[in-house]
Amino acid sequence: MPLFPNPLEAAAFRLSVVPPMLADYFGVLGFHALIAGARLGIFDALAAHPQTAAHLSATLDLDPRGTAALMRALAGLGYVRERRGRYRLTRPSRAWLVTGAPACLTEGLEFWARNAATYWTDLATTVRDGKPAVPFYTATEADPELSRSFQAWTAALARHQAPAAAAAIPVPRGAERVLDLGGGHAVYSLTLLARHPGLSATVLDLPQALASAEAHPRITLRAGSFLDDDLGAGYDVVLMFNILHGLTDAEAALLLTRVCTALRPGGVVVIGDQFRGPAPGRASRTLMDLLDLNYLIAISGRIRAFSEVRELLVAAGFSRPRHRRPLRSPAAELAIATKRA
Ligand SMILES: C[S@@+](CC[C@H](N)C(=O)[O-])C[C@H]1O[C@@H](n2cnc3c(N)ncnc32)[C@H](O)[C@@H]1O
């Protein structure tokens, strides 16, 4: 959550009476307050009923002074609200931070804490060198806990985004076979298969990533590299969710050409990613720019404009590239194209 300055405080920041970068210095501390709240079970406890800090510290076995200080900070940041000494969840916290809530994103906290404490501390070096010291997927394959937390985060996002994405995928009539490249946790395949009982899917990903995949009788997990290994042939649909931003232009061109070969005539490729473009507001644009920087830090990657993706698709032999925004969110857009029948 951001700081919520009142008009006087906002003016003090704007006029530089107060150093505005303090919001960023202390933003890191706010992030850790959020992580602590989730790790200590405070959001889950408050989901049951409003409680005082003293009651929370007693039931969760926490230090009373520490709990009181944390609860004041969480209230200031907008995660909880205090009334007559009792804390309750704010509406966003109830939606996004309670274990088991349909849109719960607390899984992301462990991954982002790790990411911020490792990759992001090397940002200056990455910007100087133009590439990360250790590519992210080399790190995840060597570190099961990093891989687990990353897959848990992307799966949580996917559970939120996949239903609308799956509804927007034009599965050809009589289709049977799906290839999910870099499908990891397999949530996109699971969601598509739930809509189409005649489909089965192969999820191709690196070995450690597949350790997080949910088993399903119509899903085959295949360990390998989509850059180096044979993709197979005769697919009706190929899914490429959140992998294009991690590829160089040369890798993307090569992979899309191989995907076109692997599809049967009339089959479709579906790229799910963020596309650079006019953002609805400054906050959305800044989040996209930070995400773009994150892809640079992690994998020398970047966010492309849809026009660039369209060119790549056409060059690879696809027809009718089209841009879809089933969630109306810059965080989850689709590029769909068809292999000529
Ligand atoms: C950002 S995640 C996306 C996961 C999932 N498709 C989603 O959208 O939530 C990228 C995935 O690509 C996988 N990946 C990266 N390089 C790969 C490669 N060369 N071959 C196969 N999978 C790869 C990673 O292991 C990871 O699971």
C-alpha cells in the first residue's frame, strides 16, 4: 500500500519541504511490515473477527509491544483499520491477503522478499552490464525453495487471470492437443482443460519448475527446454504464458517459428504477457516500467509492444495476429495468431 499523505503532507512532499524519497526509503520497511503480518498469521486471525493488539499477541504467541507497533504500522499503511482499540481487515486485505481467499496473493510475498533482497540489490551492476550475474531460471533450477516460491506466486496470479484468458482462447473445433510452453504450475492448462473436456495438454518446462505442477489425468508433464528440445507436432493450441518477455528477439523468432511448425494447420498460438503501450494512468505505467526493469534484472528480458509481437508472429509464418485484453488489465494481455490452414 502507498503512504496516504493528507493535503498538507502531499504539498510538503511536492514542494520538497520533506525529502520525497523518504517514501521510497521507508517503502521497503512497509513491505517488510506486510511480510511480517502475513508470516505471523495476523491477516488470517483478523479474518475471523476484529481483535485488539493484546488479544492478537496472546493468541498468536507474540511479544505484546512488538505486536502493538506492527499493528499501528499496518494500520497506517492501510492493511488494517483500528476502531476503539480493535483492529479489523480493510476490504483489500480481506480480498488479497487472507489464506484461502479466491484472490489471495500472499504466496507472492516470500518470492518478492527474496527477489528484492537478491536480484534487485544488483540493479546498478545489471544496468551497467546489461545482463544479470546469474540468469533467474538458472537460479530457480538450482534452488528448490526459490523455484517453489516463484511458482506459487505465478500460480496465484494465474488462478486470478486464467479463467478470463481461457474464455478468450479460440480453441479450434474438434481440437484435442495443447502444448503449454513454460507452463510450470500448469494452472493455464488446467483452466483451459476444465472448459474443454476433449482437450489434453503437455506442459513443457524445466525440471524444478514442474515439481510445482498439479497432477491431472489429461496433463502430461515433460521436463525439457523449449529453446533446445523437440516440441513435437500436430498440436491444436500452443500456450506461451509469460515466457516471451524472457526471450531475446532472436530466441523469440526461433521459438515462434518452431511453434508454427509444431501446430497443425488451423491451430492457434496464444501469447499471454504484458504489452508496452499507453497505460491508463501514471501508477500503471510506473508498475509496468518497474516490471520491465525486473525482467532485465532477472533474465535480460523486456516488455514488448503488441506491434513488435505481431511482427514476430508474421515473420514466423502466422496469420491474423490479434490483440485481446480479456481482463482489461495491462498486466495480462493476449496475442493470438493462427497457422494458415
Ligand atoms: C514467468 S514463468 C510463467 C509460468 C506460467 N506459464 C505462467 O504464466 O504463470 C516462466 C516459466 O518458463 C519456464 N522456462 C524458462 N526457460 C525455459 C526453457 N528454456 N524451457 C522450458 N521452460 C522454461 C520457467 O521455468 C517458468 O516456469
